[in-house]
Amino acid sequence: DTAVSQTPKYLVTQMGNDKSIKCEQNLGHDTMYWYKQDSKKFLKIMFSYNNKELIINETVPNRFSPKSPDKAHLNLHINSLELGDSAVYFCASSPRDTYNSPLHFGNGTRLTVT
Amino acid sequence: DQQVKQNSPSLSVQEGRISILNCDYTNSMFDYFLWYKKYPAEGPTFLISISSIKDKNEDGRFTVFLNKSAKHLSLHIVPSQPGDSAVYFCAALRGNNRLAFGKGNQVVVIP
């Protein structure tokens, strides 16, 4: 039983294309996130949704658009892909209060833009 | 502007010995600190945490120490086991949901 699952695991595409990454959690958590791990290995938050409402948007280009159809799903759509978008993207979830319960991460989607 | 810093990107240690990982932070507003462990091709998994009102938290073989005045925390693993070979991320929280990560330390435990 995978708690946070994201698809696809690998995504190779050309510059200029539009692609989506899907994420689902079965933990009953209220809050979901997208993190990006770049070539320097830093994990940086991109977005956070609480019960389908956007609560964190960390200076991400507007080519990136998260969509949360319900609180168990948070998808990431990327328009006009650029070389610099190549990274590993992690979805995560947590209860609303992250002090008492840490984030649960998916296994990541490795995006390669050629 | 990296607010959580992990230097010494890799550490090799003999099985049974102690592994010590260090983490420094710059933002004095951080009030909760966590360590995550990551295996290749998997997402990070939570390991241990500490509130800023404490200076030590222990869970089995894992102990986290916090020195607020120095803005420094460390993770001790003793005894180290081969299954501990992974990347360890230090993370800090200020306000709910805003978790800042360091770039990780690779630990290799030699049998």
C-alpha cells in the first residue's frame, strides 16, 4: 500500500512541450506539496495545498500550475518545458499540523528535458 | 539563499562505529527541526525531530542534538549499520508547512 504515489517515475521530453505529473495520497492528509530537487540536490518547496486551497506558492514560474481536484490529489502541470526544469519532483502530504506529524513523500518523478 | 546548510557532503564509517552528521541554520525563526533519510530512487522518509525548546531527542540508535545559540544541530547514529547507508537531509520549520531542507549528507557504512 503506497501512501503517496506519483506518476510517472521517469519523464523524458523535449523543450517546449507541456507535461503533467500526478500525485495521490491515501493517508487522509489535509495538506499536499510539490518539492523540486535540482542538480545541486537541494529540496525546495514549490507549492502547498490545504484541502484544495493553495496556501504556499514559492516564486515558481507561472508555467508551473498545480491542480488539486480533491484533497487526496495534487497534480503538477508544466507548460513550455525548459532545460532548467530538469530535476526530480517530489510530491508529499501531511496533516495540517506539520509540527506533530512530518511529511510523507512519494518516490519522485525524474524529469529530463532535452 | 540557503537557510539550512549541510557541509561535508559524504561520510564513510565502519559498521558499529558512530556516524555524526552536522547541520547549520541561519534563520532564528526556525522552531522545529527534522532529519529525513533517503535511499536511491525513493522519497525522503522521516527519521527524528526536535523542538527548539529542547536540546536533545533520542530514538533508539538515533539522537539529535540542538544548540540554539550556535544555530547548529547534529544527528548521531550509534552503532552504525549497513542499512543506514543513505542520504540524510536536515530540515527546519518556521510556521506550519514551511519546511526548509539542506542539500543532504551521503553516509556509507562499511561492513
